[in-house]
Amino acid sequence: MSGDFVDQWLDWLRQQAGETPAGGPIPWQAGLHNAMQQIADELAKQSDWRKALQKQTEMLLADLQRSLDQANTASSQLAGWLTGLAGDKGDGQMPDPAAMLGPFLCQWPALGLAACRDREWRQLRDALPQLQRAQADYGVCLLGMAEDALHTWHRQLLADDERPDAETLEQVWLTVLEEAWQRLLRDPQHQDCLRRLNMTTGQLREAGGALLEDLLQMFHLPTRRDLLALRQRLQQVRRQLPDSDLTEELSELRAEIRTLRDEVSGLQRQVAAQRS
């Protein structure tokens, strides 16, 4: 298989699973099956399928590392942009529009942004590097898990004398991936990386959420606090309103009581007539 292996793999998972359901995602199982079928077809074209499988595995390992590097680069660019937005001078170079936007908003009295926003910007700026490091460390854990699974997948396939078909490629991959994932979950390093990722994500969400709510209020847009307050008010109103089902049941009970009273009155008249 030529070209970027990971890109083609993702394309198969998204677009080559047969008929695309209208308005719905392609089942990942069908995408994985078609991906393995393409690999099996590629192995069948080569005179030495073992060498071809080795090449495919090496391509995937290299592209996994490339994908992780791209993710880290994108994370660094986002962190740099938001840090500039928070007003950090950084390395002293000419500030871009993002670097000037934060202080400009904080100093524009017409927007109603007081000096306390500076603290929120600083909290956001301080949380970004921690989140970036946690994401990078967690990415390394996932990459190690994927490499472990790929090496095991390659080793088990080579242990058989026959060239693997698509079904074998898929079944072996799912088995080794599940085993690698279970080992990763038990790894103390992964647990620590996941804990730090969750903690830093929460810190960034808290810092950014407070600032975002202030900005939404500035433009008279509903915030999360507003929505929660509205939800509580609706719940209170709902509790105060009579339940339509309960009202209907009460009406039925009243009708039954009237019927019973009429029957009792009729019985009483019959008893009185017999006594007389």
C-alpha cells in the first residue's frame, strides 16, 4: 500500500465500509474489515509477503510517530496562541493580533471588563503549559501501546507459514490490541499520565470557563450559570403545576366515589323499605 498509511487507514474506516448510511456514520467494524482486506490484497501482490508485511508495519510505526508529532505541534500552536491572547510577551518578538487582543479587551471600559479579568487570563495562561505536557505524555503512552500491539501483530502473523487473509489480519489485530490496551490500563505510568491529563484539563476548563462566562455576559449572551438557573426555575414551576395525569386520576376517583355513594343510598332505601 502506497502513500500515507495512517491517512489511508482512516479513509478506509470512514469512507470505504460499503454503502454510507444517509445521515449516519459508517460502522467502524466494516471500515476495519475493508482496511484489512486492502492490506491482504497488497500482500497477495508481492512475491515475498513476509517482507511486504514488514514494510507495512514499519510504515505504520513511522506514521504513528508522525501523527503524534503533528498532534504535539498543533497543541503547541494552540497553547502559543492562547498564551498570546492572555497577554504574555513570550520571547519578546513582535506581538501578533492574538497577543494584543487580551490586553485590549481588558482595558476597554466600554466592554465592562474590570481588572479582575487579568487574573482569569493569567490562570488560563498558566494552565495551558501543564495541559500541553500532560497531553504529550499521554500521547507517548498511547504510542507505546500501539507500537506494542503492532509488533505483536507482526510477530504472530509471521509465525504462520501461510499468507494471512483479511479475516486473519483483522482477528489477530483485535486480539493483540485488546491485550495491549489491558496492559496499558494496568501500567502505573499510564495511570499517572491519565490522572494528570484529567487534572490539567479540569484546571483549564475552570479557568477558561470563568473567563468565557464573563465574556458572554458582556455581550448579553446566556451563560452556563444562566442556563442552570433557568433549569432550576423550570423545575420549581413544574413542581407547582398540577400533574395532568394526577388530575385525571383524581377525577376518576371522584366519579367512582359518587357512584359508590349512589349505590349505598339505593341499598339503604331498599333496606328501609323492607323493614317497613
